[in-house]
Amino acid sequence: MSPDATPEVWQQLFALAEQRPPSASPASSPDGTSPSPLLALASADGGAPEGGKLRHSAGPWTSASNSVDGMANVLAQAKNKLETSHENIAAEGAGLASVSKLTKVRETWVERLESAREECENLAPKLRAVAKEHGENEAATTSTFKGAQAPTGAEGGR
């Protein structure tokens, strides 16, 4: 596709990507060109954390699952408070047309709160499972690399 056939919005994005902030040092690519730092990989030139070693942990997933559990509890409390605060509304507002409308609105909010609480209860164990899988994957990968160390001594390969 010729540059003239590229939509203007793409041309603008390409131009932005080629801009280099004054403080940025160019990262050389294998072909000797200097790509935009906006398009460079984080791991290029050792830009990855801890000297090029990518690290991850189960912490964020566990934290997210705990937050989702907390949200489920808050939603359950909100639903209960909404239900208890409207217990005597029909008797106290007898004869008012707004009571039936208020009852319908309350019912829809109870349904929404319950649906959101159920979603949280379904999501929390999935997030915990991801945290567990990350930990197990990290252990398995570490074990694999430890078992595949390069041979040493005169008979070792190059």
C-alpha cells in the first residue's frame, strides 16, 4: 500500500510514532536503524526490570480476588439494607400511587445488586485459580531451566 493510500489518521499515528522525545536515546535495531522509543519493546536494550529478567507474581491476582470478595460482601449488605429499609413502605404509604412505582424500582435494584454479587462470587475463585496457576507455572519453568543447565568440563558443548 502506498503512503498516499494510507488513511490520514494512520499517517498521523505513524508520524507520532516516529517522533522521539529530546531526552530519549535511540535504541538500535538489528538492521542498524533506530526505531521510535514509542514502538520499542520494553525488553530491548535491557529495559526489562531487574536486568532483563521478566518477573511476575500471583500477588495482583490474589489481591483482585480479595477485592472481588469484598465487593460481593458490600453488595450483599447494600441489598439487605435496601430490603429492610423498605419493609413497611406499603403500609406507611397506603393510598399513594408512588408506592407501587417505588416497589418496582426497589425490585429492579435488588435484582441488579444480587446479579452483581453473584458475578463477584463467580469471579473470585477464577482469579484465585489464575494466581495459583501463575505460581505453579513459575515453579515448573524454574525447575525446567535448572534441569537444562549447560554441561561443564572438557566434554561440554560450546
